[in-house]
Amino acid sequence: MDGVLFGSLRKKMILFLEDWYRYPNAIIDTKTSNQSYVRLASVYRKMGVKNNAFCLALINPALQGLDPFAPDLTIEEMAAVAVEVKNNPWYFMREIARVPPIGGGGSTPFEGNRGNVALFWCFFNHVMTFLIQIRQTGKSLSTDLLMTLLMNFRCENTEINLLTKDETLRKTNIDRLKKCIDELPPYLIQRNPKVDTNNTEAITINSMGNIYKTHVPQASEKGAYKLGRGLTSPIMHIDESPFQPNVQIAVGSALAATGAAVDKVKANGGDYGTIFTTTAGKIDDKDGAFIYGLLQAAAIWTEKFYDAKNQQELEDMVRKASRGERGGVYRVNITLNHRQLGKTDEWLREKLEASTASGDDANRDYFNMWTAGSLTNPLPIAILKAITNSVQDVKHTEISPQGYVTRWYIEEEEIEQRMAEGRFVMGMDTSEASGGDDISLYLQDIETLETIAAGTYNETNLITFCEWLCSWFARFSTFTANIERRSTGATVLDYLLLMLPAMGIDPFERLFNKVVQDYDEMPDRFKEIQVPMGRRPADIYVRYKKMFGFTTSGGMGATSRALLYSESLQLAAKRGCTVVHDKTLIEQITSLVSKNGRIDHPAGGHDDMVIGWLLSNWLLTKGKMLSFYGIDQRRIGAALGGATEEQVIDRQTRQEQQQIREQIETVYEQLSKESNEWISQRLEHQLRMLDRKLVLEQGEIFSLDTLLNNAREKKRERMREGASNRRNMPQSYNNMHGHFSDRPPTMSMNAYERRFLRAA
């Protein structure tokens, strides 16, 4: 069909609820042959999304039930299909787009899911989008079909650029895109083999004036900068970016160069946008860390964005939910696991087995975990996977008049009753809220230990935020807040100490404070606050204001950050690994790294939600006189029941730790017998890696350096005593062998352990 027809049409589409009023004849096509979109609309409705049927939009109702691939269509029907494709991307994805056959068979309809529909919707709203999905879930195919739509029907005289990891992926992408185009109904194919480019680097649709170019990274910084400056198109797709050398230079210069092209297309009402598709990467790698930093600044995707009134309101919502100076960034992070994409756990197990992936490779490819190589996460892998799998969709997104977004993990109609009948702890990490770190709010049920609500607040006025926080204390009387006093926390606490008493709310009962915490050490101080508020001295909140909040100390004090990250982290993760739910919190937990004995977030990352989570858990496990806050200590974790996931994780962890002990035993034996110095160094490195994964039981003593010294001494003894002594096992190893047998470690030190400790 002539490309002039497509160029002459004014592009329209339905994205927001108000768009339906502009097209009064449009219908919701529940009779579509591609029922995956009907099921998806039902999922949106169950999630509380009001704008749940946009993906079923049909602007021309006469097309309902018409097969666009039928061989006997009239010219009028073909023209009607062409017009609908031009104006309605949802029609194209439902009825026209086909998945090319793989390994025989025919093509199949393209199924809609929460990932690809969110990607398309964000692109047409010009939101920079990061789509992070596990392997074999079609993220690249989704983008190829979008490019098929843009090149053949929606764009005119436009250059589209792809930057992908290597030549292999470049060729694969071009081949896949050509096949997608070839699967179109013949009357819609715009590509002419006689005049259009047909090679492994570019595709042209000359009838529309469009060209699709592909590029691969450059090894030199100068080459990467030159490459980026050449990517001046309004539409750009960056694939597997964490694995591209010099990606920071290339992408940075490319985004700067697209400004003029975007402005021109924007003025003409055309399509433009930037898409990043990838699996999770490595955060200890320079290029991976750059992409991870971009991702961390982005707003976490929520289907509640669909309910924005229009594009301007959407942009306001996204910017408020993101990080960045001057009002945040217009960027979203769509990270979805297999369950969120409609895949079962059995499907994931089969894919893992077929791939033979393990360790960090499996964590990145199939669990969306950004890994750090030698900078290991402090939590056992079984617990990390349980935390990752605990992710839940937000049940209700609450937006305050000030624009503060709170993610609730209970239904909207349940909030008031649940909050009135239960008991909760709030953890809060504060910041200056000026574009860098967030202020985090974390709310936890003390009985179930599950995440009830969470929020991150970046660009805000602190006084306005404090006023809003006061409304929480007035609205819900059943939570106690543990607020970190560092940074602007003192300001937030000062405001609460001024306003809460005026509202008839006792700060000593609602805010963690050392007057209660040290009740047994300073009983006179505690006695002073046990009288009713009206009978207390007027200056009591000024005198004791430094007692409020969690004062993070240096070193290893009772409220040190080190202890918060060691003791509280392990216990909180172990007990609540299946009820973390919040995607932002999960991403921050799974990206923690241990470096030189210190646990922290990676470069470019954040841990403000983790701190809020840990402060809540610290109060439940380390807080004293909890009854003063209205917390019944007997109810903490009571709803976990008997056969808890904690026990399951314990079993998995014990199995993993036993395997590590057996590996240490095997490698130690090899090292003790090895005479080649290069191989010995490799074995020592392997032992050090295993030592990082070893978690000692209570009372268990182990020193890697002593073990290595024993191995070296054994070599020296063997050299002195000759070959006849090589078959004799040294006494030190005989003892160590028993220590790392499948018997559980003893609670008291045996003779070997005492000697080991002295040697250390």
C-alpha cells in the first residue's frame, strides 16, 4: 500500500481516560482474537487501575471481528486497517504484530503482558524507559515490534538508532526485525527489496523516508564519544547497556546530541523517545555502575501511572517519584520478574536447568539481581532469592495534596480498619530532599513483619514534609516511628516535638527515644515522662530533644551503622524474607555489597529504604520497654506461625554452608599437596572466595590465614621428610577434617579450636 497514504494521516491514539471522550465512536474490543489483552485489562482492573482498557481500544468499531490477514479483504477494508494501524498502536500489537516462527511452525500472535504494554505506553508518552526482564521473556522482541510499527506506519523521514552489545547481537537484531516486517499482511508491507537497504547493519523503508541503523560499542574513549555524537536521531534503543564498553561516554554524548532532533519531531507531533532494554548487570564494573546509577534515579514503575489525567500530570508524577536535581527525572524503571510476566515457578526452574546458568550469572539473568563480583552481598543467596521472589504489586497508590506518593501493600478499602486494629512500626531515613538521597518511609506490621506501606520523597520542602508527616500521626494512632537522627533527622524530630503535643499526641509514646530505651539505667528520667502530658514540665521536650531518634554513632556502639547492618540486617532478612514486597526496598537489599568488612550500597546506588527497614526491625528486636509504645512484645512475629519460611531458609542455608565447608576441605587438601606455585596461588584465591561465603555458627572458630599457614607448613614438612611422608595426613588437618564434617559445629571450643584461635 502506498506510503503516501500513511504520511497523509494525522496520528491519534488512546493513552489516558480523557482520550476516550475525544473519540466517541471508539469501543473496548473485548471480542479481539488476541485474548491476552483482555486478560491484561482484567489484571489492571483488579489492581485498581481506572484506566484499564486502553490496550483494547478500537477507534473504528467496524473493524471488530475482521481478520486483517484474510485473503479476501476488499480495498476499503484494507484501507480501514491501514488507518487504524497508523492511529492506534494497540490495534497493531493485538491484531497485526506476529512473533516470527522459531525452529519450524508458523508465526503466532504477539501476547500482551505487563512489561511490553508498559514499555509501549511509556514510549508514546515520551518517558525514558528502562525495561529490565529476565531472559527468554521477550523484551527485545517487544522493542522490535515497536520499531516495526514506527518504521512502517507512524514515522516519516526519521532515523532510528540501535546501540547493542556486539556484532552478534547486531546481526540477530536485524534478522529478527526483518522477520517481523515480513510477517505483516502483504498489503501493509512498505519495504521494497529492490530499493531498500538489505544488510546486517541497517534497514530502510524508503517509501516512508525512514532508516533503522545499528551500532556497536567502541573500544576507545575517543571512538565512543564520536559514536555517541553521531546518534542524533529522535528515537534510540540501547540494548544490554551494562555490558557495553565505554557506554557512559557513548550514551552521554548521544543523549546530548538528540536534543535538536527531538525538538523538531516534538513540534510536528511525532514520536520520539529512548529505550533501554537489558538483563541486570554488574555494579562493580564501570559501565554497569553507570547504567545502574541511571536506573536508581528513575521512578519505579507502577500501573497507577496509567491513571494520570494527561501527559503533563504523568510527567509530574514520574518526576516526583524519581531522583535528580531540578525536580527529578522523566525516567521509569520497569523491572519485572517471571511471576509478574505471567510465568510460573516451574517455568523458571525449567529455564534455569536448560541454561545451566549458576552463581552470579543466574542471579542476573533469571532473578533480576545486579551483582558485584568480588564485592559480595552480605546475605546468603537463599535468603536473597526469597526476598526477590517476595515482590508484590502495589495494592494502592496514595497521592497526598502535596504530591507525596505512598505505596500501600494492602487494598485501599482495608487501610483504615487494618491500621486501626493492628500495631505497626515506622522506620525513616531522612535527607535534605534536594535531588540526592531520598527521605524514606517504611511501615511494618509487628505481627506479620510484612511491609504495609513504603514511600520515597526527594524534591521537597522539609517543613511541608513535616506537616504531612504530622498528619500521619493524627490519622493513625497505632504506629511508633524510629527516625534516624543523622542529617536532617534532627530538624524533622524538632518539628514533631513542637507539633505533636499541640495535637494531643505524646511524642514519648510515638517516637523512639532513649528516655524509654534507657529506663533501667536512668529511672528518674523515665519516671518523669510517666505522668500525663498536661502535668509534665513545659520544657521537657526541649531538655530531652536529643534523646529522640536513632542516633547513628561511629565505631561499634549500640546504635552504630555497623551493628545496624550486621546484626539487624541478618535477622530482619532471615525472619521477614518472604514479606518484603516493596520493589525499591528489594532492589536496594539485593544490591548491598560488603567491601573491606563494611556493608554499604554500591557506587551510584542508594540504601535509604534499607535503613528505614532496618530501623523498624531494630526497634522490634533491640528496643526496650516496648509496652510504653503500646507494642506487645509477645505479638512480634506471632503471625509467622510454626512452619515458617525462616525454617525453610535455615535448612537451605545450612545445606549451602555444608557444601562450602566441604569445598574448603577439598581445596585445602589440594593446596597442601600442590607444588606448582601458580596453581597454589589459584587455590589460595579459591579458598578466600569460599571464606567470604562462610557464615560461622555461634561458638565456631575459623581463621583462613591460619589454615593457609598450615597448608604451607605441610608443604615444608613434606619437602623435609621426603616422599615417604606424603601419604601421612598432618594432625592439624585431621582435626580440621572433623570440624568441617557433616556433624554440626560444637557450641564449645575443642582443643583444635583453641589452638586455631591462638594461632590466629
